[in-house]
Amino acid sequence: MEVSAQTSDLEQISNWKDEVNNAREVLQSMRSQLEQLSRRKTDEESLAQIEHFQNQFICQGEKADELRHDLKQSAKKISNNGTPPILHDDRPVDDFDVLQDRMYTFRKLYNELRDEFKAFSAFS
């Protein structure tokens, strides 16, 4: 029974890694779009929005990188079964439920940022 739970957890972590990798690619694409918009938009309000999105893309990218790393570490721990827990300050990777919560939060914030940027770029 435990083996199937491990396999299920590994499959879920693999799906999350794919989702995070996809989000990283979309963030890169949005950065490119923002760069193009910044060449056309020079009014003060647009420049403030552009700076806002630059900062948000940096923050979201950092969170994606951390989560990707921690998902890899968690998968490695599950695969090695029995190695000591791996801790990264406030980012435990040995607790599947904590990773699930972090993934939910990442997904929520990423989707909000993506939707906000789509709305901004649609008016440009």
C-alpha cells in the first residue's frame, strides 16, 4: 500500500513540476511582450504598470524556481525512501501536504498575474 502511495505522490509531483515549468515559459513570454509594450507606451501611467509587471514577473519567477527545486528535492526524497528530511529555511520539502498547499498558492498567484497582464496588454 505504501509503495502505491509513493508512486501516486511521485506522479503528482511530476505533474506539478510540469505545471511549474510551463508557468516559467509563459512568464518568459509575458516578459517579452512587456518589453515590446514598453517601447510603445511612454505615458506615466503605462510606465508605472510596466514597472509593476516587471516586479511581479521577477517575484513569480523566483517563486517558480524555488518551487521547482523543492519539488525535485521532494521527489528525490520519496524515491530514496528513508533519507533524512530536506529543509530549506521556511520551505519544507519533506511534507507532501505542505507542497500541495504551496502549489495551490503558486497556481492562484500565477493565474491572477497572468489574467491581470492579459487585461493590461489587451488595452495596449
